[in-house]
Amino acid sequence: MPSVVAPIAAVSPADDGRPSKGGAKGKEHSAALEQLRVAPLEVRVDRYHTFSLPLPDAPHWTRVNFWSVKTAAGFRYGKAHHGLVTAFVREVAESADPRRCVKDFEGWAKRRTDAFEVDLALDKPAAFAWHDTTVEVQGVRAHIATLALNEDYAAAYAVYPAWRGQCLAVGVAIPGQEDMVRAVQVRDRFVAEVLPYVKVLADHPPKESF
């Protein structure tokens, strides 16, 4: 059952950037989620200063790489993975219009989720104005069940026509870990207050992914 006691917001513990051995549940996770739900937003940038996005409690997000996929940027909140933010650059054959960007990213993402047997349930999509176009944001609930992991996530992603022939996809995933109600609240904050405010800072994408 989801927690019904509102925890006190708590800054995530110091993160050394090394791989963790699993997520923390219970009060620690709920307190971290509450911090993500209420903390002020500050801007973080990718390694090459080509794009930026606001993050709640920004100083405590650690820049990380992921073993299974290369990203243009990756951040996690706490060594116990209380939250994950990832960004990908995707090349498209023709113009990087919003629909083409979304179609390309969703096709790529589906191949990966199918390979890892991730069960997805789509929430109602939203949309926001971004420069001179409209960008859609898709909310998702994901369930991963493997020998090493059995977890539910509240997630969302948006795909931007950021550069000529190249799109920027930004996603957030918040583990439920016995507090799915609050995880969805955090995810919804990202949909409303983070994804619409992604900014392109350069006229070219990052020169490499990690």
C-alpha cells in the first residue's frame, strides 16, 4: 500500500557516482521523493554546455553514465536511485520536426524496452509550446521484473527538434518503491516544471555520448 504519512523532505545523501547495489525503500525513499516534490528548481547543463534543464534540489543530482546505453547526459538523485534523468540525441534522415523526432525516438525506445521485457502503460499525453513549435510529453508507468529487479516507475519523456537533422529526447524515471503515489507526483512536477523549460544553448549537439 502507498505510504499515507507525509514524510519530511530530506536532501539526498552524498553520491560518489559509483554504481549502487539497489534502491532504498521505505522512509528514506519517501523523504527523497518529498524533497524532489517541493525543492526549488535550479538549472543543470550537459558536459558540453549544449542544452540545459531545471532540476529540483539540483546540487544533489550526480552526473552518471549508464552501462546499458549511451546518453548525452545522465543524472541520478542519490546513490539509491531515487530519481533518474536521461537525455539522448537522435539523428533523423530528414528535417527534425516534432512528429519525426517522436516517431524515431519511440521506435528506438520500444526496441530496448522489448529486449528487457519492460511492461509499459501510457498515461494521457500533454503538450507545451517550445520555441515556435509544440512538443508533446508522454507520461508512462513502467514495470520491470527480472531476477535482479522488480520495480514500478513513474516516467515521462519529451522529444525536441533541437538541431537540424537531430532531435533531443529527455526523460525522467521515478521509482515507486512502496510510494507510487508520491513518485507520480514527482513525475508530474517534471512534466509541468522541467520538460517545458529545456533550453538549447548551442547550434550543435554534444560532440559525443557517454
